[in-house]
Amino acid sequence: MAALTIGCNLLIGYGERKTNRFLLMVLPLAVSVSFFLVADIDSPRRGLISVQPQNLISLSQSLDHP
């Protein structure tokens, strides 16, 4: 993530001398946050986002009751 952020900053900021530094951090921050959220959804038991496997729960309940 840090390498991606540095690379994006180098690509965006190449040749820009009089630009607000905050604006140069918007794209790398957005990409990093999106990767973090995708990785967080991928591990449902830990993390900030909790995803309930409703389809698996209903399948398990239907298999228990013939």
C-alpha cells in the first residue's frame, strides 16, 4: 500500500511545482482505502466490516430439516 501511494504521488506530481500537497494525496488515499475495504470484506470474522453469510446459513438450516 505504501509503495502504491508513493508511486501514485510520483506519477501525479511529476512536473507539478505549485500544487496543493493535499490534492496530491487524494488519489493514493482513495486507492488505499478501497484496497483496505476489499481486503476487509474478504475476511468476514475479523475487521471493520461484518458480513453475515445469509445464503450459507439458510442452506445449512434447510439441510438439517428434511
